[in-house]
Amino acid sequence: MSPQQPRHRLLQLPILIWLTLVWLALWRDFSLGNALFGFVVAIVVCVVFPLPRLRMNLHVRPIPLLWLVVRFLADVVVSSLQVSVATLRSTKQLRNAVVEVDLRTSSDFVLTVVAEMICLIPGSLAVEARRSTHTLFFHAFDVKDRAGVEKFRQRVLDQERRVVRAFGAEITCVEEPPPAPVPAEGDAR
């Protein structure tokens, strides 16, 4: 918020409506009087705890959004099975890794959506998100070697690409050349 901007200009109708709906749901009283009081509480909350203006020019594309959801659900099912099998095997040594992924977009929206979607897939957890460099760090389950790290990193970048396609042209994605192949352990190059 700039010092010259009055607090009443920070009131955004979508946020006020959302906070009012949360108020109604918490009280489980959907009367007009409670709705009006909830709206007043929402105004007070927004004035006392101002948020930056939301400026996202997103264009939802239905077909890529549908593909994003379908692919996400498939990833959840496959990963659930992989995690179950890996944890039930007692003879197998599990090796985990923290994987750094530099996103190609500079959008905070994409950073947030990608991090949340990857966290919802079993076997991965966001450890850190650096907004300044658009870098995500994930704890990845059962990563055996560098090839596994690169496979996980590519999975995150593929998810980023699907999010960008689903939410429009206003989010730019800088294409990078694919990483050079990583030699396997014991490969004499």
C-alpha cells in the first residue's frame, strides 16, 4: 500500500463477499442480519489488515483446465500406489531427496498453484518457495539417483506448463532448452 492511498480504497468487493460467506458458514446462521454484520466485520478486517490489490489477468481455458484436472487426478492415483508399494516393501531401502526446481514463469499465481498441486500428490512436499527467484524446493519420496531427481524436476515443470496453458496467455513462460543428460553412476565420460 502506498502512503498516499487511503485505506478505504483497499476494499475489494470479491474479498468482502468471500469473507462474509466465511462468516456465515462459521456461524451457521444465514439470516440477513448475520450477513450484514458479517459484511461489516469483513470491511473492518480489510481496513485493519489491508491486502495488496489482486491484479491477475487470467483467462481460463476450459480444455487445458480439464486436462490439468484429469492429469492431476491420475498423478494422485499413480503416486498413491507407488508410495503404498514402496512403504510396504521391507527389503527396499528408501532414499529421499530435496529437489530444487526453477520455474520458468515469473507469476506468483503459477508458483502457488504448482506448489500446492505437487504437494497434494503423495510422495512430495514443498519445503520452501522463493518468490524472488521463483524457485521451489520439494522433499521427494524414494528418489534413488540423479536420474530420479531429474525425473521429479521434469514432473514439476510439466505441471507448470499445464497450469500456464489452463490459465491463459497473460502468464508468460520462458522456454528453456532441455537440460543436458546426466551420466549414470559408473559411466566413464
